[in-house]
Amino acid sequence: MFALATLRLSVRGLIRLPGCRLPVRRPSGPGYPLRPEVPSWGIPERHPSGRGVCHDAFVLPYTAYFRIYQPVIAYSSRERAYWRAYAQSPHRPRRAEAVAAEHEESLRRLVTSPPTVAPSRESGDAYVRRSGGELFVCPWQTRLRSWLALREFRATTSARVASAFVPEAVVEAAEADAERHLGRGEDSRPQILTSRWTVPTAWFVPFGAEERCLVLGGRREWDPALEGPGTFPGEPSSALPVEEPAPRSAESAATRALLYVTEMGTARRRLERAVRVLRGVPDGEGSLAAVERLEDWLTAVAHPRALLELDYGGLVHLLGDAELRDDHSAAEVEAALTGLETGQEAVTLAAHRRLVRRWRAVQALERAN
């Protein structure tokens, strides 16, 4: 999750963080009242001299996100009441602020001594969408995702390095807490997947080129030829709003985002087709396994009427505007599959080369000085 992704960014950043004054957030969620305060997400504090301070606290992870938005009817009556009230609250983090809000909460836990790798209670925040008058939510699941991220961090980092960031006693306490709660039947399946420094090719399979939405400087950009009348870019044909309008500010004017949104039924058909095509491809086991893992996760977690979202998240800050305009990865994955399906090897190779060239260049930035 954010806290452990931050560990990978910079030791220097962590050393400077204790001087930050991060906004205090009270816990929320079913059983808690909606909080009344409006935190200043992503806005650095000012030094008395007028200079901005603690810049490293606001460097967001270079992470992409795959989110499942469940229809509110998929929840219990108590949870439905909470999420409906939450969606109407003027104080919840809006879409453009939510990633920064998650990041700040994680940093606040990390800079304590000893660090707190997971909150004591599950988050009461969520990403919110509406479609056809219906409410869809994707809970942050901060505690669950923190537990899962801790396991990943430990599995992919040497014990000596890991213990320098997270003391063994803290790890053992967090793992015991996770076992205790998950053993009581709490859901261990996240509704959000994350990927650092790249977007896995399999993540593009559920989406079509017509579902792409590019926002640069607060303005949507798309190819009008791909859109039907009255349809927002990056949304299903039901004209789903990306998010309720937020007050325009200098920060919102600088917003950059690239997302895809589709419906679960459409995604399932695309995944089934990809599995069918890849099963007939020699040496395609790796690609097939990745698509099947994504399909299994969606089948296990997503409601049949869920909405799915692929969000480039912090990766957009690694790419210029021209590069984002030229990024049609979902269309290239579709072209590659069509080439395999129809025996057009040249089409498949051309699309594959464009994908590989683009994402290798992004991944190479992880090791750039």
C-alpha cells in the first residue's frame, strides 16, 4: 500500500518527514459519524519565510490502480446507509484528492516511532461513482491493503533491509493482528490492485479504446470519433459521471489523469475471449496466466453489475502530455489479440512492439538517477 510503497521511494524522504505537519483525520466508517473537517490534502505547509516545506511528503508513488466499484446494493443495509450518506458528504475526499489523502494517512503512520504499518481500524473512505442514478463505491480498505503490502514487502525485500525500515517486533504484531481479524471471517480480498512503475499488460484486456479518458490540466481530451452522442469519455454508455464536480482551483487546473472505465459484464466477455485466444498461442503461458489471475480475482470479488476502473495514478507524472495523448495501450492489446485470432502476425507484432517500447521506457525510470 502507500506506506510501504513510500519506503521504496527514498530514505531521504523519510528522514525529512517528521518535520511535516500533516492534517489530523478522525476515523470514519460504519459506526463512526462522518467527519466534519476539510483537510488540505496535498497542500504543503509554508515555512515562516514563505518557502514551501516538506516537499517529499507530497511526492505521490508512481503507482497504477485497478479498482472495483461495487453497486451499493451489494452491501448490507447498514453499510448501504453509511455509503449513501458518505457519497452525499461535502467533506469526503474527492477523486482528485483521494490518492493524496491515502498517501498522507500512510505517511503519518510511518513517521511515528515505532512505525504503524496498518491502522487499528479499517478506513471508512471510498472512491465514488454514479451510473444511471445508481451509486457505486470502491472502499479504500486501507488496513487490509496495508497487511497485504507488508507481506509483499517482506517477501520481496531482504530481511536485513526490511528490518531497517520496519522493526521485527512491529511486523510480528501486524501479522498477528491480521491473522486475528481475518481468522474471524473478515474479507481478505481487496477491491484495489496496485502496480508500481508500470501497468501490467493483462490490466488492459478488460477495456476498450472507446472507454479511455485522458484529462490534461482539468480538461478532458478524447477522439470524438470514438464517442457516441451524450457519452462521456472513459465511461460506459450510461453516461456515468467520473466524479461530482469539485471547486476549481490552481491544483485542479493542473490535474492530469488517464483512466479506463467499463462494466463487469463487458469486461468478462473480453477476458474470456483473451483466454480463448491465448490458449492457442505457443509460448503464451505467461500472458495466459496473467489474464487468468485477473479473471479469477474479478470473478471472486466483483458484483455482476460492478464497474471496473484502470487508473494510471502517479504514472502520469512520468509521462509528458504528448506521450499520454499517444498512449493507446488498450487499443494495442486489442489489436494484438485480434491479430492472433485472425492469423495476422504482422499486426500482433507491431502492437506488441509499441507496448513493450512504451512500458520499458517507463519502467527504466525506476532506476534512473
